[in-house]
Amino acid sequence: MLIVHILDNAGVCIIMTSDDYRILPAAGGRVQCLPEKKEPLENCGFCIHCREFRVRGTFVKSPSLAYCTKCRVTERVDLTKADAVKCADRQGEGFHSITSIIS
């Protein structure tokens, strides 16, 4: 897998991988979701763009995939130990709650 580190317009390092996901580093329980907005990791767990959390060096599926017919994730993630988020937002939409889709 090819990993590329890019600085966005705000100077935030975003890691792009060859599988078209953004790897967003987590610090203080938050990620730089958009250049102008940080989101708490708890929000990522309910975001349609969140795919995985990195916990102790291993990526684990996001609880936001619980309603995905392909994934059906049912396990909890210890967000206090997460140091990165694998994000599928390539259009700069930012946090988008799954509740607007499943309700």
C-alpha cells in the first residue's frame, strides 16, 4: 500500500493511502475532519464516512458500519485508545451522521 503525506490548506497533515481513504491522526480525542473543523472521535463512530479506527496499531471497523448490509459491525471500539481514523470522505463534506439515513 502506498502512503502519501499531504498538507492541506490549513497546514494539517493528512495521510492519503492508495485505497483512497484519508488517515486522520487523533489527538486529545479529536480529529481534524475539515480544515476549519475538528470533531470528537465519538462523532466519527456515527459518521457515514468513518471506516475504521486505529487502536494499538491495528485498524478495527467503525461502529458506524453496523447498518451496512455488507459489514454488519457489532463490536465496540475503545475510542480512548484510538490514535487515527480511516475516513472515506473525499469530497470535503465533513461529519455526516448515520442517523439521518437510518431514521
